[in-house]
Amino acid sequence: MNFKSQIGRIFIATTLLFTGSISYQSLNENNITKAAVNYYAKYNCTWYVFKKRASVGKPVPNGWGNAKYWYSNAKKSGYHVGRKPAKKAIMQSTAGTYGHVAYVSYVYKNGSIKVSEYNYNHPYAFGTRILSKSAASNYHYIY
């Protein structure tokens, strides 16, 4: 090991000693630190929502799997979850083989919502739709 490497390790160890510890979230390789790397299958709903949330400063991990697992994995990961739609939230469904996720673009005064998504009405294609307040209440949301 060369001298520069040893000095670097000593500096890191000393910094950790004086600052306490690294938070779990910063160690979680799939949460914030590698949010820019999208491992979800391209043009699937999970790929789009991962990308969209990162672009608005609300990243999600790579390791949540298929969309049908996102709500439970978000809850386990410490994300706020619920049944009320909110702008920039993830709308999630367990329906179908893989489930589905979409990005909530807007919540209207009457309770209806506008979502943007991939792979819903057409395979591997982008789309938007507006859901009524009643329809929106059938989904889970990740904030």
C-alpha cells in the first residue's frame, strides 16, 4: 500500500471518529448515493418513475423490484406512504402480474389527478392520463 493511500485511509478513519458515524441512508447503495444509476428495465413503468423522481430531487432506490412490491418496500425503507394522492408522489398498484407505478404530476382541486407513466396503455410507451378522485382513491401512494 502506498503512502498516499495510507494517509487517505487515516484521514477517513479520523473523520469518522470525530463525526460519529455514517448514516445508514448514505450507506444504502441503492438509495441516494447511486440514485442516478437506473437499473430498472428501460421503458417500463419502474424505469420511468425512478428517472422522474430523481429528476425532481425525490429519488427512490433501485432495489424495490417489480411495481407491485414498491409500496411495501417503500414502507420498509422508511418512505412515507398512504392512500392520498400528492404532487410528485408515486401512484402504485398491485394489479396484474407485475403491478404498476406512475408519477403524480398534478392534483386538481376536485381531487382528480394527472399522472405520467410508461407502459400502461401501450407497451413501452410514454403516456399521461387523468384519474377521477374516486379512481385515484383505489391506489397506494409513496411520498
